[in-house]
Amino acid sequence: MNPEHICYGCFQEKEPGSFCPHCGFNENEEQPYLALPLGTLLNGRYMLGKVLGVGGFGITYLSYDLTLEIKVAIKEYMPSSIATRDADRYNVTFTGKVEEDYQYGMDRFLDEAKILAKLQNTPNIVSVQNYFKENNTAYFVMEYIEGMSLKAYLADQGDKIPYDQALTILQPIMEALIQVHARNLLHRDISPDNIYITSRGESRLLDFGAARFALGDGKSVSVILKHGYAPEEQYSSHGNQGPWTDVYAMGATLYRCITGSLPPDSVERIHADTLKAPSELGIHIPQNIEQAILKALAVKTENRFSNMGSFLRALTGRGSIQEQVVASVSERTQASAFSQTVYGENRTGIRPPNVIPKLIACFKDNPVLAGVFGGGVLVVIALCIILPIAFSGRETITPAGGGNSDAGNAPVASVPSETPDTTAEPSAFSGEMETRDLGILNASIDIPSDYVVSADGFSFVNEDRGCAITTSFIWNIGFPIYSLSDVEANREAIVSSVLAGLEVTDYTILDAGPDSIGNQEAYQIYFEGTDDNGVSMDLIYMAMQGDNPFGCYSVLGAYPKGDEAGREEVNGIIQTFQSKGVPDTTYSMWYSENIGIKIIIDDAAAQGSVWETEIPLADGVAEVLVVYPTEAAMEAGLGNIDSPDSGWVEVGYVSEYGYQTQEELLDAHADSAEAANGTVGERYTADVGGIKWLCQDYTIGSGNFSSGAAVIDGQCFYLSAMYNASNQETVTALSNQILASVRPWEE
């Protein structure tokens, strides 16, 4: 790479000169104060380009990784209030006797880099790839994201956007923050500046500002505040900060998005609160949403949501089971627990919080894990599908089937269902029992009369004894679950997903293996978990096959560690679970013995049904599975991009087209698009359904396409989707469901 022919604004080749013809960057313009010179080489592999942002504690640069040959972003620890550059323009020196403060801040900077590196698989958070020391300071390397900040997006949209759109952008960030807070990390600088909307439509949270409050005095705190977004506790170095601090900033961000106005400074509101409700500004949103936003913006921490999960549930309408079921353990108890953990204060005499309400709130209120896959069409709507959240009200599973059987097409079979005859073993609990109907699960369970039932009827808790039971039906938890063999093969991942979002840093699987409940086959996982306060729970996870052709019933029981009476009680309750038939869902498993593929999709989305289709080739035919979103799309047919009704999702084996690898298939698709004067996007990877997919997006005329290929069980699969304005949302949903569930068919 010749530095004289490289643009430091985009790292594309150019002729020598000041202006880049690709991005317009002028290398002769003065760099921001304290920024390193263009072309600086760090760690022997990172070439620095233009400055992307400057904050009170750091400078972020566009950079180029000479080893991986990709663009990255590098953040440099540079607390401008106490540090400057040497005359050599590289090394950092202090402006006064502040070496201890400087070093403390740098240590915190690197600590956070390490934590963020562990969050690489957390959706919607910019990932950290490397960190190191150089020039008497520290750096960490992040993925480079192309797109625009939420601040810039708002400016483009006339300074405000509708509430639904704002929540679509912010909800993934809020869900990510729940996981961040569970690791005892706070962001402390949430605002439209630090939320990015990528070119693929993802929301990403940037700039965790690791060195905040590193200086240890109140004089310099103001440089890290964004007025209007910062709660009052951030104006003091001794302020009581916790997840509620980020809740305020997120509430302010949502308020700014929908009203176009910034909330008044929180410190000014202490004396005279001039905050206007959105309705007072002419913004029409449901009253409960307005109340949730105003509660998040409460000046006093005790009047605010204490955690991001509670705020999100209030916005989305999901009632907090913690609040409904366990009144004796309030959110304030959880809040004080966070203070103990984050800041390490020795608060003797404070009772550790009971993990039961957290367990239930996590398992029941956050089952749908959102992520993003692909340029607009392949957006992962739900990787974790749990029936009490994704239900339909239908009585039985019925394959869509049928349709117009055109030449070369044949409807694909769906596995039929029968009602099993089950008899449960007697309960080990000797008290009075009540049989609870589990509604859309089409099952029942016997629960002691002194247990409190949740509002949705799927969870039960006895706070006095610290015992809880929650029930569901699952068919995808980041990987598809077709049968108990999938549960056995992924038991570590299942336990991890059960504990996701809890303050549980340590767990151990004590035992696992085949089991039975009545005449139903089952698989049991017995494990223990300990949260950061030292509170331990024993848990029993029981998966039952039932009679559905895919998925498993799931019953999770928890009780205090070592409590043999609790174990006997919880296990006795689990043993009373009884299936009455198949769960009530619109999802079905479709399979083709001829093609050798099975998928799980929502029949309600596949109105055009699922078809085996033969595609003529120069030397034969390719046999593939095609899913149509509507009957009109099915009638328009595969390959017809001129009809406004066209749209489909095609899935099959790469070998059907004569290719062997993912790259060969995508190369062919890209060549076809270019030959048709289309445009081809950059390739990217995405983890969906527990599989890494290599993907590419392209357009031909008015048609939008996405392709992905992956190796599953030693065989190379592909998916190709086409959509238009009328069916984009449905094709997106179907694509996600197929990507998350496609597997070889085996009898």
C-alpha cells in the first residue's frame, strides 16, 4: 500500500493530490486538535486515517488493518483536560501533576475494552477486536460501521420521527443494554450521537467512554456530560449511578426522537421542572407510552425505572411478572444490589436479592432475541421462538398446502399431528394441588394452591419458599429444536440462554440425560447458578417431546441451592406436566424427502404455500424448495421480477447448481446481477440459527435480492430471496425463519 496513493478518508487508491475523487476528503485540511498525523502506524498493523469523532476522553479514527485488509475504527485514550501531545506529535504527556489520575483513567479504559471484547456476540453493540498500549496511552480497535448517526438521521427527517419508528431503532439498543448492565457495566453517554444506523438498517450503540469519572473530582465531570441527556446523579462524582442512569438518557433520547426537542437539563429541573409531556407539544402517542417516557425522565432516581428491562416492558406493553407476582421483592432491591456489585461498596446488613423474580422476568419477558441480518430483507425478527409470546389462537397446526399445481411444481408435505395419550406420575408435593390449564400450550400442570400465578398463566412462584416454575413451547433458541436430540446436543447453549440477562456469572451443569414424564420422552438438565451477590439457585430444565412434529415443551423449575425439600417440590410439580395435543401455533415444519430439506415457517406468512420446484439448467434441472408470501406471488412464479406481485424465498443445496462452495454460488449470483446491469453489494457474514452464513445483496431493475450460503452438517445450503415494496415485510420474515431453521431432512 503506497501512502502517496491512498485516501485517508476512505482508504481507496487515488492519484497524488489533496482531494479524493471517491469520498471528497481533503488531506490538507487541518486535523482536530491533539489528533495523530494522518498515516500514523499503530501496533505495527493499523494505519490511521481521518478523525471520526472527538470527546472529552478520547479521539476516534478511521483506520485500516493491514493484516486483515479491512477498515476499522480505533479509539485513543486522550483526556484532553489533563493531557496533551509531546512535540513529536505522537507521545502523550501530562499537563500538571496528574499522573495518578491519568493512569487510573487509562486502566479503566482498558478494562472496558476487555469487557466489550467479551460482548462481541452481543447484538447491536459495536464490537472490540483488539486493544493495546502505545505512545504512553491506550487504544482499542472496533469494527467500522458504515451508515449514519441517529442525530444525523433525525436531521434528515426534519428533526423528529414517529414513535413507532423511534422504538424500532431504540428497542434493539435497550435489549443490548440489559445484557451490558448484567455484566455490571454502564454506558453513561447514551444520546443520538452514540447510536448509529448502519447501511443495512441495524441499530448500533457506540462509545462506552471507559474513562468516565476517572479523574475523581467534581470539577472535571462536566466535560463528559451531554446536557439534556444526563441525569442529575451524573453531575456529581459521588452520584448514585446504576442502570437507572442509562434509563434516563434513553428516555431523553426517545423524547428527543419523537418531539424534536431536548429535555431541559436535569439539574435545572430539580428547582423548577419545565419538562413538557409529548402531548403538550402536539405529539399523539398512547397515554401509557407517554407515562413510561416521563417516568424514565424522573429527576429523582427513586421515581425512575430502576432498570432498562422495566422501561422496555412499559413501552412494549409487556407487564412485568416481577411486579405482578413478587411484590415483596421490589425493583429498588434489585437497584441496591446493582450498586453493591458495580462499585464494590461494603453494605453489610443488606439482604441479597432473591434471584427468582429476575429468573422469571428474564425467561418470560425477554424470550425474543433480536439481531440483524442483511441489507433490508434478511432481518432476523426472532431467533428465540417461545410460544407464549408468538401465538396465534388457532386450534390445530394445519399445513397451508394446496395451491395451483403448475407444471414443475409440487406442494411440499408437512408432518401430520396426533393427540397423545399421556398419564402423569403422582406429584412429590403432599399439599393441596390445583390443575392449571396452560391455554395455547394445549397442556396442563398441577401447582400447589399457595403459588401465585402470573398474569399470562404460564409462570408460578412461591416467594416464601423461593420456588418457581415457568412453562413454554420452544422451537428455536438461536438454533432450531426439532427434537430432544437437539436439546441434548445444545444443552450448554440452552442453559446459557436460560440465564441470559441475569446477574449470573457462574453456573455449572450438575447432571443431564434422558428422562420421562408419564409416557412422554423427556430430557432433563440439572444445573446451579450463582449471581454476583453470591445468591445461588438450583434449577431443573425439562424438555418434553410431546406429539408436535417439531419443537419441545419446556418446563423450568428453580429453588434455593441445597434445599432438598424445594427440589422435591419443584420436581414433583414438573412431573405433573401433561400434554393434551399439539400447541396452538401457525408455525409448521415443512419437509421434502425428494430434496432432503426441512424448515419451520409461519404458515400465516406463507400464503402462497411451499413448493418443490424444478429449475431448468443447461445440463439438467435444479430441484429446490420455494416459499411464496402470497398466492399472487406464486402465480407470478419464480424468476419473474417484472410483476408487482413477485416475491419468493428459494432454498436448496448449492450442489444442485453445480457448485461446491458458498463463494462459488455467490459469485454466480453476483455475475448474473452485473450481467443484467444490476448493482452488487459487499459480502458480509451473519450468525443465524447457530450457523455462519456468507451473504450478499444486489438489485436488478426494481427487484431487490439477498443471497446467503452456509455449510450445515457437512452440506452446503443456500437461500435466495426476492422482494418488492408490497411484500418486503413478509419475505423478510420468511427468510429469517428459514435461515434459522433449515436442516437436512432425515427420516
